[in-house]
Amino acid sequence: MRVAVIGAGVGGLCLAQGLVRAGIDVRVYERDPAVDNRYQGFRIGLGGPGLAALRECLPPRLHTVLDASTGQLDGSRRIVDTQLKQTGEMGEMYGGMATDRRVLRHLLLTGMPVEFGKQLTRYDELPDGTVRASFADGTNVTADLLVGADGVNSAVRRQLLPHAELVQAGFGGLLGRTTLTDRFAALVPGFGTAVQGDRVSMLLGKMQFRRPPHLAAVELAPDVALPPTSSYLRWVMMLPPDTDTSDDPREVVLDLIRDWHPILNDLVRDADTVADIGQIRYAKPVDHWGTRPVTLLGDAIHVMPPSGGLGANTAFVDAATLTRELAGGGPLPASVERYEHAMLDHGFAAVQHSLDATPQFVPTRAARR
């Protein structure tokens, strides 16, 4: 069996790790020209079925590196006002770990057959039941199964499910990372902190590594190359859709929070990176489309708002589920069909959970600038 995965994000790479571990021939094709060609995001939370699925796909020798290069993720989820006075609580969370998306992606790249600079232009289902993927550089590859793990703007989804809808969630965001100090760490004594203003809100999350990731890799698995990354506090400004973000993102945030507590202004001023993540979208549920030698995984099919913290975790469950089905030895179409039904059920349940969680995080009134 030959599997071609389109997209070298954390979901596609988790699948590739699982398939390699199962002895299945897999190759990953990524449109970016290099691994660090663009912004990949900051802290994400791992827990529950998602963390279990990630461990299932990773070879055991990389589990110790994963554990050492993550951080604690549990405790209270505070709601505070703009002067940091606590006004509420969203319930405590336990049993998870925080990881940096870029660090995790480099870990998942270990030993993987990835070709960069491969932008998919189309695929064709062939008479013998295989599928041919064609790339912008004029090359093509034939496989028994093509997996679209190419994110929210998936080229595979556009061809496979042209009727699938992505909906604007009604808010956008600016994302920043600030080196962690004792002063900033005090802002997040537990799982996370939500700062609620009358026009915008800010979500704070601490990424405090147990050990510097690159040093943990050197000691535990010398063949693993993890990027040097210091502990930091990740913050996200949740913005109504009419907020003008055309100016420098840092200055946009500082303008919006100029009357907030001074430490929050310092947090933004000291950030080493501020990025505009644009308008948040989510996928409307789709019915099963009839199994073919092409399928989808992660954000390519069930993208969701970040409010549930389930995006990466759901992609990992997809990856482990598809790996188990393909490794089972049954007919390929039946294996893929079972995966797709399971993926649609748990994937769109995660979308709904994230939508249900959104109101406690996003502003309710339009920003005025």
C-alpha cells in the first residue's frame, strides 16, 4: 500500500509517523519550500484522546523527548477584568500538557519522508483504483490513497468536496509571544487567564518548558533536531470582525488596551512576535461523500474555532484512527470508509464543542477605533 499525504502540518506528520510505525509506505508532500518558511503558531494544549492518539502514532523512543519538551497544563482558568481583578472562573482542567507547535512539528518530522516545495494543483482517480497527485512544479505521484491534511485552505477538499462550507465565526485575532519572566508568569497561575474588556478580550497561556527542547533532544535522542526555544507567555487578542488590523499589529493591540493594567501593556510591548491570524472560520458539517481513494484529515475537513482547544487534538485522533484502519489488513475502501464515518462523527462534535465554548472568550460589542 502506498499513501501520499498532502500537508506537513502536525496532523499530517502524526499520520505519517503512525503509518511508518505500522510498516506502511507513506510520503508527505508540503507546499512550503522549507520547514520554517512561515509562522506556525505558538502554544497548544494536548490532553485526553488527542494526547493518547499522538503517543500511539509516535515511536516509543520519542515519547521521552515529547515529555521533556512540553510543560504543565492544568489548574484554574480565571476570568479577570482589564485591571486583573478576578471576576469569574471557567472550571479547572487537569491531565494535559502544553507544547509549542513549532517544536512539536520538528519532533514529528523526525525520520519522515517529506518533500518540500510540492504544491498540489489537482488529483486524478485512475481506472485501476489508484490516484495520481499533480504538483505545480510539473511532477506527479501515484498512490493507493491520497490524504488531504493541507489545512483550512485545503486544495484536496476544494476538489473532493466543492460544496463544503467554511463559515466566519464573527471574530478575528492577533497573536503574540512574550519571553516568560516571573512578573509575566504571575498572570497565569493555572491553566489560563481570560481578560475581558467591554470591546475586546485577551487570552493568556503559559508555555513553560520542563527542559529547553533542543537540549532535551540532544540528551535523549541525538538524531532529533528541535529548535532552540525559550519559555514564553502566549497571548491572543480576540477582536470583533470590523476591527481595523491593517496597521502594525502590535500598535493595534496597544491602542485597544491603553487603559488596561500596565503589566498587560508591557506584555505586548515586550513581545518578540505579533501576528495577525485573521478572521476565524469553522466548517459546517458534511454528509459522508462516498469512499474513494482520497480522504481528508484535521483542519482540511473539520476546522474549528480555537475556543475549545481541540484542533490539533482532533487531528491526532484522526491520524491514529486512520492508521489503525489501514494497518488492519482489510480491503482499503472498507478501511477508509470506517475511518471517514468515525472522523466525521468525532470531528464535527469537536467543532460544535468549540462553538459552544466561544461566547465565554470573545467580545460581544464591536471595537471602535
